[in-house]
Amino acid sequence: MTVLQILGTLVLGLAVTLVLEGAVMLPVLVRQKRKDAFGAFALVNVATNIALNLILLIAYAADASYCGTGMTFSFCLAALALEALVVGIEYFVLRKFIGEKYFFWYVLSANALSAVAGSIVLALLMTA
């Protein structure tokens, strides 16, 4: 992958994440009395998304050069573990701004949706 392809992948992944997670979280964010919840949501998602996707791109390149093409079981496990870490980080940061009773389930479902969509987009980009 070229640098331009990597940057494009990161930007596309971030855009997909913000749109999908924003759609899931919008009802919760709107109900908050604190207007800085929107900013916190955006900042934590930008930080975790860029970090996660950079780590996954580096791991995928290393895994592919070591194990051949395609994703290995260990790569998939690492991606799931990192996604779980992202859910934890987003939950613990955003719960300071959002006081919903079932907020963890919003964070989990938003991240699951964006992870699945992001995986599909990434798979399509890798085959193109």
C-alpha cells in the first residue's frame, strides 16, 4: 500500500465510524444537558479510530508478510481484542459526559456496527 492509500483508508474508516456511531449515539447525545458531550464523542472517536486503524494496518502488513496473503486467526483475535479496548476507552471517557442508564450498550452497539461496516469496506479495498 502506498502512503496515499493508507491515508485514504484512514480517512474513509474515520468517516464511516463517525457517521455510523454518530447515528447510534445521536439520541443519547441529544438528551444530554451538557453540550460538550458532542465534542467529547467526536474527539474520543477520532483518537480511538485513527489509533486502532493504524495498529491494524501495521499488524496486517506484518501478518501478511509473515503468513502470506489473507487474514490469519491471530490477526482476527488481535483485532477483536483491540476493538474491545476501544469500547472500554470510549465508555469510560464518555460516561463522564453522558449519564444514560444503558449507555454501555449504546457504545457497544455503535462500535459493533462500525467495526462490521469498517471490516467490509476494508475487505473491499484490499481486493480492489
